[in-house]
Amino acid sequence: MIARDQITRVLVGSLNDAEPRNKTFELSVTYGPAKESLTANFAAFRAGDTDDIYGILDSNIVPVESTAPLF
């Protein structure tokens, strides 16, 4: 299980870094000391198409137009 403070650190860090722009990532648990910067990790991810609303490796996605409104 990932601790809330770890999730917060990654999410806030991604807001202050240009590397994760247009990239989809998943978090998983590993043990060890926290990294000072996540920029190198974000840089290693493939960027998606800037005109596509889906994650880069998503497949079998139901088009937004065919989904029911939430409200």
C-alpha cells in the first residue's frame, strides 16, 4: 500500500515539473530512501499524443461521447 504522503509528494511534484506533461504513470511500492527529485523518473516515461484525452498505453477505451453524463 502506498502512503498518502508518498502519493501527495508525487502528485505535487508532477505539478512543479515539466517532464510529466502529457504522460501517464502508475505508482507502485518499493523500499528504500526517498529520491530528492523525481524529474529523472518522469523523463523516462513516454509522452502521449497531446490531442488525445486517453493515457498513452490505454486500450479498449469507451469513447467519451458514448458515456452517460455524471450529473
